[in-house]
Amino acid sequence: MNSTGQGFLWLMRILSAIVLLLIAGIHIFLVFDGVGGTLGVLFVLNGIAGLVLAIAMLVTRGALLKVATVLSLLFVIASLLALVLALTVGLPGGIREVWSFTLVPETVIIEAIGIVVLAITSAVALRSPRVTAGAQVTAG
């Protein structure tokens, strides 16, 4: 991958990390705002996962970066899907959500943007050739 491609990949990795941190921050904020019980525990786990994945987006390379981008994309899809299900039919354990609850509209927007950003990041990372230390990739 040329320097322009690497620069674009880094830009997408940074944007992905920002989105993951926003998602993590929203869930941790909601715990401090009073969400408790099973949902509170799930929100704490979501916040921790978002933080770990954001760090992984910035520090991993090679095959681990590819794994991190795909896991991050699946994480954001699952997070948005859980919110949509809670808003519509409810989740097991009687967990239901309403559109007017704290940060619900913002979360839907951020997670939808996150899916797009992470899909692009995953595509770029998966298309990049594997480069070993000291090797150069030349266009043929």
C-alpha cells in the first residue's frame, strides 16, 4: 500500500477509535446517570469493550489490525441492534427502551455513523497487503 493509502487507513483508524470512544462514553455516562441492574452491568461491559477496541484500533498492526477492525464493526452493529430491539420488541429480561430516554436519539445516530466508518476501515484494512518488517510492496 502506498503512503496515500496508509495515510487514509490511519485517518480511518483514528475516526474509528473516536466513534468507539463515543459509544463507550455514552454507555458509561448512562451508568453514572442512574441506569442500574442488569442493564447497568451490560452498559459497563459495553463501555469497557468500546475502550479496549478503540485502543486496539490505534496500536495493532498487520493481522491483529484486521481482526480489531472486524470485531469493532461487529461490536457496533450488535450495540445498535440491541438498542433497536429494546426500542421495538424488547430484550430478554423485560428490558425495554423509549425514544425519549437520555441519549437514545444521539446513540442511534453515532452508532449508525460508526457502522459506516468501521465498514470503510475494515474494507481498507482487509485490502491492505501483509507487509513483513523490512519488506517493500511494489505495484506490479
